Amino acid sequence: MADHITWVGHGTVVVAMGGTRVIVDPVLRPRILHLKRFHPVPASALRSLDAVLITHQHHDHLDPPSLERLGKDLPVIVPAGAAGTLRRKRFTRVIEIAEGERIQIGALRAQATPAEHDGKRDHPLGPHAEPIGYLLEGTRRVYIAGDTDLFDAMELIGPVDYALLPIFGWGPSLGPGHMDAERAAEAARRLQAKVAIPIHWGTLWPIGRGEPPREPADEFAAACARVAPDVEVRVLEPGATLDV
């Protein structure tokens, strides 16, 4: 199996290195809450997975029906405090990981990295779990940010071979704890990324508002050219695969 990265869409990413395949934040349904999915999920992305990695509890990143599609016995790595959400739904192999901790998954070592984002599930009284990102180390160093704003310790994660960075949201405005295209370009610079791949754009969009815009990806490429000219930007379409 060749090493590769597949951007399934939104925050969902598959990373394959050294014969190990993991999926991050799988959202696989055609609709979630009031959001419609505008691109199909490639079936090849869901085959022979070794584990699921979850960055935080928001519904567009932690979706139990999507996880059920992958099987309730597949290991699911979640931020510390989030396991109860899945154990109550009878997922059998839920493992919590806190910022700074590492876990070995086949040929990959996954380290939980900081993230600047809200940690609640869905309402003020819901379970709280600090959001994280993941640094995956195998034949390459691959950083998947999850949802986050810029944070001071980001420079300590790099240098990385590939950085998958959220650049947009699922609606016309961004709340706190997110990066827009400009801030994501600064993240690529801080991470000393060889290759930056924009994610979290162009997939989920409110029903009745037309199609999601492409401009954020173009803006990210332009911003990287200004602030991080040494970083190669690879804009993937949802469902596309990049050999690494």
C-alpha cells in the first residue's frame, strides 16, 4: 500500500503510512443537522482502517452514526473526557488521550497536540473535553490540526512534512477558535511545513444557501505565497488523494 493522504471532505482525513491507515474526524453522512454534504465519500477511503482519531466533540467532527458505519469494534482515539459520548452508544474500544500524550497505532505514532477551540459537545451542560490536534509520525511527519485558532506552541510542533489546516467553516461566518485563510497561512509558516493542504472548506454548507464557496482555498494559496513562500500548497478537491 503506497503512503498517501486522502482529504475525504470537511475535517475528515485518511492518512496511510507504513501499511497503517487511520481516519480523522469521520463525517460520512449526506446530511448532518442543518448541513448538506456536497461531495460523495470515496469508498476506498473507508477500507482497511486501523483506527479512528477524533479531535473534538462538535457534531461536524464527532458523529456517532458515521462511526457506526466503520464498526463499533474499531479503535477510536478521543480527547480526554470525551469517551462517555461513545461508550454510551456501545462502542467497545474507545481510548482517551490528553495533550502531549502519544499512542502507537501499527506503524504510526500519534501525539495529541494543543488546539485553541471550544471543548463542549453541544450545550453548556454537555461533557467537556479539551480539543486536540494530532501529529502522526511514520515515514513522514503529518500534522492534522482539527479545529483551532493560532496558538503560541504551534511552532514547537514543526517542522512537519505535511500540515492539514482548517481554513474556513460550514457557514458564512467563523466563530472564535477557528482560522481563516490568512491565519492558516501563518500557521503553515510557524509549523515550517513542507506541504500545506487546506481542509474544512467546500464540503458542508447550510441547506438552502447554494453551494459552498471555493474562494477560501484560493485565498489560502495566495496568503501562503506572501507569508510562507517556502511552503508548497496543495489544494485538493474533496475526496482526492495525494501520494506522499
